[in-house]
Amino acid sequence: MTLSIANLSAQQLRRAADIKDKIKSLQNELNRIFGSPTKAAAAAAPTKRRKMSAAGRAKIAAAAKARWAKVKRTKSSAAPSQKPKRQMSAAVRAKISAAAKARWAKIKAAKK
């Protein structure tokens, strides 16, 4: 059963308003007894954020650019000195291939 405010009589609306006032006063009394959590929440409101000056931002940007320039400078000199990829000789490749073929032949024979 759903009730809407439009379906209530004037007497029912007055009674609902009285009950709501009683609930509010009891809640205030509880807050006084236990210490109001709403005051603590209001005290924890965020403070104003500091704004950084344009000069401060420029110093930080310059320092970041210098750091990146240093990183890029060291990477470019390190790239040519990389070791070339190692390659397997044909004999080793053939040996590995033969071992793999033997292993698969053994597995297939076991399934039969």
C-alpha cells in the first residue's frame, strides 16, 4: 500500500509534521548527549587550496624538462652499444629439432 502526500487529509498531514518535529528534537537531544557528529563533519570541511605562482610553475617545468633531457641524452648514447642478437648455429638447430621430433613421436606412440 503506497501513500502519497496528495492522498492524505489535512489532519494526517498535521500529524505527520508533528511526528517529524518530534523526531528532529529527539535527534538533537541525542546529538547533545553523545556529541554531535554533524559538528565534526562541519569542522572537517576542506580548507582553501593554495595556488601556485606562475614563477613556481615555471621552475618546476624547467626542472622536469632538464630531467627528461638528461634521460634522453643517456639513452641515445646507450643504443649503439647494444650487443647483437645471438644466433643458433645450424647444427644446434638441427639437434633441437631432432630431439623435439623424437619427443613427439614418443607421445604419439603412447597414445596408440
